[in-house]
Amino acid sequence: MILKKIFLYLIILSSIFINSVAGDIKLPTHEIHFYGQKYFDEDKLDEEMGVEKRSFFQFWKDDTPRLKDKLRPTLAESLKSFYKSEGFYDVDLNITDTNSSYIVHIKENRPVRVNKITIDSDYNIKDIVTFKKGDIFKSKSFVKIKSKIISSLLKRGYCSYDLDTKAYVDLDKHIVDLVYTLHKGGVCKFGKLTTSGLKNVDESVVKSRLRAKEGDIFNSELVKETSDNLYELNAFDSVVIDVSHKIYNVVPVDIKFVELKKDYHTEVGAGYDTYLGSRIHTAITKYNFFGNAQKLKLKASWSKKEQLFRGDFFKPDFFTIFDRSVDIVSSAGFSNLDYDGFKEKKYFFDAYLEHIDENLKVRLGMTSEVINIDAFNNVYNKKLKQAINEGTFVLLSPYINLVYDGRDSKLNPKNGYYFSGYSELGLSRNDKASVYYKVEFEGRLIKTFKDLTIATVGKVGVIAEESDTGLPESKLFFLGGSYSNRAYGYNELGVITSKKKDTNYGALTMANLSLEGDYPIHGDLYGAIFSDNSMLTDQSYNFKGDIISSAGVGLRYMTPIGPFKLDAGFNLADKSQYGISFQIGQSF
């Protein structure tokens, strides 16, 4: 197993190597060096001037800084422009060209510093104006502060503001006086919605995704959320929201749509999963299925551990209750999955109603399942009290799931909190399985201190049975993997019997606490340290069991769809037990 993982990482690194080599453009270059600077190191100047240096991954390349010859004619002007933006208006440069190198001598001279800050405002901007007397005046910071003031006003409904910012620079004295004059004006509200371009999607569906609602206080964030919600329907090629018009502090919301021209999406791929191993999959999706942004998806995948076929149907704005729109989602299919100690074959049908409103998501559903459990021979300890419960189980399970997401980002949060609660009632439709009650809770807390992000994730769960006829093993709790204990593979942890040992059996009580710290190393590459602590017991409400604690390190590479994570964890009581996992997306 570990050899396969190492092989996969080598493939990834090889791909990076090939792309890096393929991306090299052999243009004439000279070696370049900067001397004399005090306020900026050479790496900063290299970055600003477009100097070529090897990336973090290109360890095989020469690290000598080189400048393309075509950039040489604009080098002096580019350096002066950079220094001006950083508050140095009198920089002196002396550039010497040789056959092999460019030598740049820099005399930065006195920077322009903030002499006086005057604020005349009926809106509190003191915390936004971060300049202090004596600070070096940076024009880009001046522009950024103005943008932050406007953004703060728009988030609080002040769209009729009158803002004037001035920077009076005295180059002889090397000082600048800053003046901020602001009158916030009246609070604006959203006006009526008008749409254009809709053909196969009703306006009611658009309104179900609308966060910028008529009569609400104007907020630029609500406009962005509306745009994101509409794009998530996968029914439009283009969504343009115009809130530039204003009539007596009322801002109409005009949305122009271009509906999807290609509404079929097919996917065929092969990959590797840290639990399932090598996997191939295919899927076909019909967007705007019979109109109104409905979606139908058929998916099939195969690996040595799992064979899966399922179909999913999504209908937005199924009905409205108390002026709240409710969607419906349903799925049906078959899966054949190998756990650590038993095999599960399952036919399932699931349908749920869902309402999402700002930070809150409410899901109410029903699952019908026919589950067959077969234990692998000679893989479990006969002395344990709990045995794998084999047979066929027919279950009908109503459930409810509540989620409150107060994080500042779903892809890569830096601050905020998250809470979810799940409750399921299992009703047996045959004599084999018992009636049971299952609850799970999860809480996350994320806080960033400068560049260090610290996250805590806690999970607890309990299953209570009304009889002793038993549950299908796959309904019980298991831990392990990227979202619980990273010293183990996905769902490899069963009932824990000591700090070093666990079983193949599912638990009736579960608790897991993870702590993680992420810190930038270079550019978009972050390093991480973490601790995962897991408890699984074979009795309901028993939180006094043994705990397996693990620790480890990881790398995160930031991408537009979230961080690519690579983690290596080991059991603190048994260093021979370790796991390597990777995923795309944040676990907190």
C-alpha cells in the first residue's frame, strides 16, 4: 500500500518536473545582481523586475538569478517606478553591463514619510487608515486604503458616500500630508429585481438564489453571494448583475443572463485514492434537464475495493414555505465496498429537501437501503465481545442535518467557525436489524494570527439501539483518513482497545479532536503540523475509552479550487503505524 502511495507522489513530482522543463523558454539572458539597497533584499527586487530563478520544485536547476535581455532597456525605469511606489522618489541607479552580467548599484536616499494625517469623517475609518506618522509613504497602500474604505461603506449600505482622499507630497522635505474627507450619506436599500435573457429558467428559480432582496439594506457582499449562487446552478454561461443605478438611495438589481449552450457534460478519468487505490470513473451530466436549472447526473466508478453506480437528480425551488425556497435532491444506485474486515453490498435510494439561507443549511431526508454484510474469514479476533454482524439488512432511515457555516471562506478559511448536527432514526423493515438512533456533532474553530492559521476540529457521535438484533457494520462509527486520524487510512480505525491497538469492528460511540497549524513557507506553499486524537468504544454513550493520538506534518499548495494537501502522520505510541494522505480542499 505504502509503495503505491510513494509511486503516486513520484508521478506527481515527475509531472511538475516535465511541466517545468517544458515551460522553459530559451531566450538570451544575463546574470543580474543588485548592490547597495537597504530597505529591500535582493529576492524582492528579483521578483519585482521579473528576474528568472528556479522555483521551489525545480531543485535540479541552477539558482543563479538571470534577466532576459529583452527586459534590459526598461530595467532602470522599472526600478525607479517600483521605488516610487514604495516611497523612494530620489533613488539613484548605476547599471553596468558586461558580457555575462548586469550589475546594478542602488542608492535609495531618503524616503518620503508621513508628516500629518487629517481625517474629517462622519463614519469611523480610523482603523482602516493604517498609516501612522513617520511611516514611509507607499502609493499602493494609499490606493488600497481608499478601496477598503469604499468596500466598508458598501458592505454597510452606504452607496451615496462622498469620499475625497488627497496626498500632498513635498519632495524637498521628503514628507507627505494625508487628508481623508468622507460624508457617508444615507443608507441605501435594494430595489426591484429585473431579469433578461431567461428562456428555460423561470424567474422564481432566480429569486430562490437571490441574496440582494428588495427592501434589504444594500450590501456588496450580498451581490457577490447572489452571483455565486446563480452560477452554482450550472444553468448559465454568463450572469451579469448591475447595481450601478441609484434612485433616491434605492438600488435596483438588474441581472442579465446567457443560458448554457452546451448543457451536456461528460467525464472519463483515472486516478488514485488513498483508501480505494487505483480507480477509473465516468460520468455524464445533463444541465438544465427539462429546464428550470434541474440537473441529472449518472456516475459509475470501479476500483479493487469499490464498484459504484449511482444516479442523482436535483430540482431547485421545488416549493416555497414561509417565503423560503426549498430544493429537492434524490439519488439511487448500487455500491460494493470492501471495509477493513468485511464487505458491504448495498442498494440505496435517498431523497431530501434542502433550504440554504446565508450561513444556514437545513436538510431533511429519507434513505431506503438494502445492505448485505459479509465478514472476511480470519481477519478479526474471536475474543472481542462485539462480532461483525453478517446478513442482509433492510432499513428505512429518516434524518435531519443542520449546518451553520460562519467561516470567511469555504475553500480555504482563515477565520471563523462551523457547526453541524446530524440525527438519523433507523427503522428496520425485517427481523434482522434493530431500530436505532444515531447522532453526530461537529464543530470547527479557525483563527489566523498574522500568517499563522490555527484550527481546531471536534467530532462526537453516538448510536443507541433499542434491541440486540444488531446493526449492519457499515452503519457504525469508524475513523481514519484526512478528516479524522491521519496516522491511518480512511475508516481503518475500529473499536480502540489501547493506545496502540484497534479492531475491525465499528463503534457505538465516537469522539475525535484535531488541532492544526498552517504557516507559509514560500509563495503559495504552506507547511503544517497537526495532532489527531481518536476514541471509539463498543458501548453507547461511553466516552471513557482508550485514545489513539497521532501527530504529523504536511504541505499545502494553494490553488484556485482550494489547497492541495499532503499529510504524513504517525501514532505517538507506536511509530511503526503511520499514514500518508492527500486531498484537494481544506479539512477545516
